[in-house]
Amino acid sequence: MKLMEWTDGLELGLERMDDTHREFVDQLNALGEAGDEHMMACFDALYAHTVAHFEQENEWMRSIAFPPIHCHTAEHDGVLEVMREVRRHLEAKDFNVGRVLAKEMAEWFRGHAATMDAMLAQVMKAKSAGAPAPETACAHGASCS
């Protein structure tokens, strides 16, 4: 059973971001459905995708001087740290940790995409249209700098 289905509600209106997010959902589902014999390969594919995905978003934020960049990049860094810890568990053949990660990341991604990535997409669209960027704040409602 898939952990996440791609829905119109996940669309942010930027083709490259939406394509990357679709791939993330596919990789996450593959990890969630992986048997023990394929767990490490699925995890490594998700990790490689996530690193590239976050690097691309971080570059977009730098290129537009995105005001809450520190909050957004801190969340990316935290996710990658958790993933590196999970890999250590997988190396020790504790494969259930990979399934727990997939389930928890599905929940995390729904919120992250709906808040932090939606805000980034909104600012990127405004800047590309030559409009003033909308007011932004940390999606957590607190200072993350």
C-alpha cells in the first residue's frame, strides 16, 4: 500500500518543483513498500534524490534572497541528519527503521510542501512575474534564524 498519493493539493504551480516533488513521493513510496532485500537500495535512491531536491530548493532560495531561508534550510538539514542516522540502522540490518522513516517522512512532507515550499513557490512566481514578493515569515511562526 502506498504511503502517499500524488494529488492536485500537492501542486504548487512551478513545474520543476512539482516534478521534483512527484519524484520524491514515488521514491518515498518505493521505500515504504520495499522488502528487506531492497530496503538499502530504495533508501539510497531516496537519500540521493532528497539531497539533490534540497540543494535545488536551497539554490532557488539563495537566488531570490528568500527571507525565511534559514528556517527552510534548517529543516532540510534536520531531515538529512535523520536520514543519515536511519542509514546507520539499515546497515545494522534494522530494516523496520526504514519503514518508520518512510511513514514519518510522508507526514512531514505534506506539511512541509503545504507551508515552506508553498511559500517559496509563491515568492518565486511573484518574482518571475516582476511583481513584488508577498510578505513572508517562517512557516513555524517563530524566528528560525
